Amino acid sequence: MIKVLIKGPALSRSGYGEHTRYMFRSLSSRPDLFDIYVEPTNWGQSSWTLDSSEETFGVGLDDQNETGRNFAAETFKAIEKQIVDAYDMLADDEDKKLFYDYLLTNMMLYFDKFEDELTAELPDISTPEYEQEKEQDDTEAEVEGGEEEEEAAAEGEDLI
């Protein structure tokens, strides 16, 4: 197996970025021959977004509300920028390797935590404001219900 390091602006929106991605896709088509590593670099002032625009982010969710997709796209961009900026500050190759390894490790641990927190039953949550409003609504409903009973009794009707 041939180890290949692709060093280029793989995440930039530029012609060079597209060329870098093309090389990656081409080499990736032969996983039996190539062990591929990518070291993304900057290219001028071009942005570091790869298919994360609102037009392509969340493709296939046509029948769903786009608000969540839009928030997710913006969050992705912010996180992506933070990761890329932090990686760009690393000068030592060992630091870059550790950054990459622990980025993946921490993401997997976070996803495990997220999955563990998904439960079929939600805990009862309340606030003093909610309880006050609920109590007020219940009191108003009782008063309205009592008025209907009095009106029905005055008209000689049964409510049952």
C-alpha cells in the first residue's frame, strides 16, 4: 500500500481547492492501493466552507422545516472555523497529529454522550412562572365551569 499525503487547500472554495479535492476523490477510488492523508492549507482569502452552504447543507430534507437546517449550517460554519483556526496555529507536526487524533476522539465521545442522553421519557421540568400560570389557568377554568353549571341549572338543563 502506498502512503500518500495530499497537502493543499482541500477545504477552500477555490480552483486549487477543487483540484485538491479531485486528487483526493481520484486516489480514494482505489483504497486497495493508497493510504491517503490530507493536510489542509489556506489559499488566499477564500473561505473554508466545503458544501456547507445553506443551499447544499441538509440536502434531502425537502419536506422538513428549513429553520433547523439553517441554524445547523451556521453552527457548523462557526465550529469549522474554530477548528481550522486552532489547527493553523499548530507549528509542530506532533501537535498536529495529536490535535487530529483527539479531535476525532472527543467528537466520538461527545456523540456517545449525546446518544446516551436520548431517552424515551423526558423528566418533569417546571419553573415557578409556569406553575403560577398553570394555577391561574386552572382557577379560571373552574370559575368558567361553575358559571356554565349555574346557567344550565337556571334553564333546567343537565350537563351530563
